[in-house]
Amino acid sequence: MRLRILKNNLELSKSQKEILVGLLLTPTAFAIWFMGDGSVKSRECRGRILNTQSFKRSDIERLIFVLKGKFNLISSIRTQKDGLQIYISAKSAEVLNELLKDKILPYFYYKLPIKS
């Protein structure tokens, strides 16, 4: 499925998700995205994953730029056999925790890097 974000339109087709226009990623929008596509890398690591396997590399690079610019999150591309993911560095654990702890539903607290 292809998702194109065009100002206020969503356009679907049968390939990749695609981000075309300036990204308006608010803390609340990021929290919703993280609840759905965020995951724990491992129990030993405070780094977190955003599952972006359906996105093009250029869009993932744009998202990483936005995460750094808007939220000061250090992240990088992680290659997996089923596609590319965004890895949010353990160095950003405190920042990620502060950003999301009051915005995500309690059910998803296990996804936070720091337990309260």
C-alpha cells in the first residue's frame, strides 16, 4: 500500500508509504505513531525502534532529520531483512521518556526506555 501525504489529502496505492510534504510532527502525533509502530530493541538496551519497513529510504532520512530537529532525538537507519527501521539511540532515552511519558496510554509504558 502506498500512502502519500499531500497537504490535507491521503492517497493510497499498492507499494510503499511515502511522505511528500513538510512533516507536521507534534509531540502528540509522535506519541500516537510510537504507540503503534514503536518497539523495544531488547531488554538490555534502552534504544527504541520505529518500524518503518514500508517507507522509502529518503523518507526515513527525512523523518530522522525531523526527530533530531524537533525533539533532539539521536536516531539512525537500521537495516533488517524485511526493510529499514529507525533506531532511536539509547543516548536519547531520557529525552524520549520525557517527551512521551505523559502522552502515551498506560498500556504502552513497556515501550518507554526508562521505567518510572
